[in-house]
Amino acid sequence: MTGVLGAVQYSCADCGRDASLRPPSVPCLCGSTARLRADPEDSYRLVSDRVLPWFDPFKDWTVKYLQFTWNVQQLRHVYSVDDGGTAEGLRKTALMTFTSCAELADWLVAGPEPVSVTPGALARLFAIEPLSVARALEPAGGGVARLVPVAFSRPPHAWVDYRRPDAKPVRYDALDLAERCLDAWHRFLHGCGVAVPSWER
């Protein structure tokens, strides 16, 4: 395998798949031959001697985005309806919400992603709150964030305690943090010129 640092990258103009290894005259899987030059921004990747697709066709970012919005809706429901839900049920719903939020970044660059979304832009987005908190709640987050149920709350509520590096710890309401993350994703994708999917048809 050969390392390529800062090489020019191309994406399909119609579907966004990586077209860097595809000659201009060979059509993409979607049938288009149009290509757009993409900014490799701090990217480093290994190139095989064989021609392999750069994306995972099963990681369609729109599916992960809809999963995240669905999980936020479920968290809103848990917060608003006292239907006998437990702190454990709230914990599972909240963790699913923040996990899908953090995984959306991986799906945007691992699947047939929009050409305007770059790994460097995603790294900058996750370097600051609120998305840095969502990522810290993942199992690989190093324990700098934790979900704490609010005692005697009906319907159940939870805090997210986050230890900032070299700063005072901060505490978020779990639903408020989820809403902030959703808003951050909306603003980021809108700024990249990407239309977000919706459950409504």
C-alpha cells in the first residue's frame, strides 16, 4: 500500500462518491462522468495497489442523520410524558441519542458523502462544545463525560457532567444538550450547502 498525503481528490458531481481513482471517461456507479475537485484538507489515506471504492455504500449519512433526529424526538418524549419510564430507560435513550450524533461525522466521510463536507471541517466542529461533549459520552470518550440521573424527577431527567480539559467542569441538561447538538449539525450542514433529510415526504 502507498501513502498519499495532500493528493488532489475528486468527487462525483451528482452523488458525491470519491472519484479520485476513476478516470474522467469512466462513469461513476450512479452513471455520471462529471467530477468536482475536492479539498483534501489535512487528509491522509492509504492507497491500495488495487482499485477499491473509497466509501462504504452501507454508510449513507442521511440514514444516520434521520436516526439521530429520531433519537432526539424520543428523548423529548421521555422528558415530557410521565408514562412510568425509568432512569435506566432514559439513560439508554440519551446514550443512543449522543452516540448517533457523534457517529454522524464518521458516516459523512465513510459513505457516499457530500463533496462539501471535509474531514478537517468535521474535526474543527467536534473540537468545540456541544459536539465535543456528545463524542466524550461515547465508550471511547475516556470518561470525561457522564450521564447522571436527576433524583426524584418525574418524568425522568438527567444531567451530563463534562470535565473540560484545563477548565472548570460544566453540567448540561441531557435534552438541552441534544437540542444544541441538533442545532449545531443543522448550522454546519447548511453552511456546507447540504440539504438535510426529513421524515416528512
